[in-house]
Amino acid sequence: MTKRFYIALALLVAAPALVFAQQTQSPLTITVKGVSFKMIRVQGGTFTMGATSEQGSDAYDWEKPAHKVTLSTYYIGETEVTQELWKAVMGSNPSEFKPKETDAARCSYDAFVADVQRLNAKKPGSMHVPTRQEWDAAMVTTSGSLKRPVENVSWEDCQEFIRRLNELTGKKFRLPTEAEWEFAARGGTKSAGYKYSGSNDINTVAWYTVNAYDKGKSSPDYGTHVVKTKKPNELGIYDMSGNVYEWCSDWYGDYTDAAQTNPKGASSGSSRVYRGGGWYSDAWNCRSSYRDAITPDSRLICLGLRLVLVP
């Protein structure tokens, strides 16, 4: 046997492992009731969490002390959960900034379904009865977009959404821990050390008070915006600064300076953590280290969610 043969054999044996490694690096695409979304792989690593130097004087006391955190690999949503996905899973849309549908459009859909049902009563199975979602996709009956992030959902609402999503997909989605959220927002192992998620210039990566609130309700730019309309961060993740705040799984608790591995937050509490800033947040609330908390039954028109999946 020649040396060249053994080299070729070694490459052949290694090829499946190489293909698998490439596949696991790629985003996962999940489809639920016709709605597709992507989950971005976040390679595990160690980072400094909290009020790091680039956060400067904007950092609050409750972001301190900065401390070392080590995380295992996980997947996180490329975008915030959209109204489209929430509606597909839950059958309704609680958002303040959902598409506005005219009474005529609703009557047209109802009248069409009634006609189809009458026809099917005479000749069963002759026509498909469209769902509301199918009708909306086929007919221009709305203004606005279901591609905006869902908001006006409590932490408890999110748990029910995730439970139903897991039933539909056979997977184990959940909310991110606060540490997982911040590591992804900072760009994971590819972090360039930005103040906001993906840039030091907030206007390139975030919908926040200056471009989404200050112009007033009469402006078409008022409120939430379609996801992925600002630049992504180093990992290809969008809107981790601004658009809507995002629920995390943790009970709120004070930081310590102790190093941690896969932390899950306080063991109990009265408020759940949320992160990332929203469409009417000032710039300092959109920083990657900013944190706040609210009771888990609260619903705000600037608060939504992002999913995590552990491989």
C-alpha cells in the first residue's frame, strides 16, 4: 500500500465527521404550520458578564460586579418570536402592533367560509375550508405585518406558547437564561466587544426611542418594526438591542463576583428578568449588559421573547 492510499483512506473515514461538524455549525430551520424560523448555533465558551469596560458610565449598579461565566453550546432564535409564529402556535395574536384588518375583510372571509360549508354539505369534500391564516396569506386584507415581534405577552403566556410549540415540533424549546441571552447578544466567541448587540452605533442595530417612538403615533415608524430590518450582530442574530425587550427564564437576583458555569439565576423571587431594550427605550437600556425585571404576569407592548434550544 502506498502512502497516498493511506492518506486518501484517512480522509474518506474522516469525511462523515467533517460533514456532521459543518451541519451542526449551520442554523437550524424549524417549520410550524407553514411558518419557518431559524435557530443560530452559539458555540459554548467563557465570557465576562455584566458591567464591562465598554458599557462605561451608562452601566447601573445592578449590572455589577462583572464576573466570569462559562456556558455550554446552545441555539438561540435568529429573531424575536414573530406575531406570525405566535399566531400559528396559539391561534391568536395579542400584540398591540398587529396588522389592522377591516370589517369588510372579516366579512368577506366569513361569507366565503359559509359558502364553502354550504357547498360541502351538498357535495362533501368538494372544497377546502381555509383557515384564517391561509386566508390572510392569500388575500391582501391587512395593513402592517405579522413579521413584527409579538408583544403584550406575559412570562406565563410564553410558557404556554413554548409548551404548545414543543408539542408541535417534538423539541425542547425554552426561554434563554440571562447568561445565555447576554453571551449571544455580545456575539459569543466571535464578540468584537461592542456596547450594543452588533455595533457601537446603536442606530445601525436597534429600533429604539429616537427612530421608533419620538416621532409620535402619527408616524408610520412608531412602535415595533419588522424583524431583521437592522444589521445583525457577529453571530448573525437580529434585534437583540431594541425593538422589544425579551423575557429570560431567570428569577431576578443580585450578581456576585464568583465565576459560574451555566447559571440559571436566583432560586426564587417575585420578578423575572427581561433584556435588550425596546422600541421606546433610551439607548442605555439597549446595551448588552442592561438588565431589568418585572412580575411574570405582566404584559407590556414593548416586551416579547426569543427562543433557546439545547442540542
